[in-house]
Amino acid sequence: MDFSGHRSRIIENPTEVLSVAVEEGLAWRLILSIKAKCFLKIFISTAIHRSQSWFHHKISREEAQRLILQHGLVDG
């Protein structure tokens, strides 16, 4: 079956079947490639804070308050 047009149709020519299969495979690869690039951009933009000097991973509230009092409200 070919679902690429406005109406589906049965393909009887084996050469055309192969051609349609290859085209659909290339289309899926393109879609997956675009989705992977979008995911990577989102991941990088949400993880960039980890490289900042003001980021402290998994500290207690008390430790956070101590750091704020010690350094003030500059740079995060």
C-alpha cells in the first residue's frame, strides 16, 4: 500500500514497491534526525546552568541559605 498521496493505493509493480519503501525510510530518517536535533538543543539549553559558578547540585536548604548570606545576592 502507498499512503503518500491524498488517497491510498495498492502497488503491484515490485520496482515501485521498493522505490516507495526507500522513500518512506528516508522520510522517517529525516523526521528522526530533526527530532534528535531539537532534543539536543533543549537538553543543552536546560543543562547549561550546571557549568555556572553559582550552580550547586544537591545541597540542603541550610547550606543554600549560608551561601546566600556569605556571598550576597550576586550572580544567582
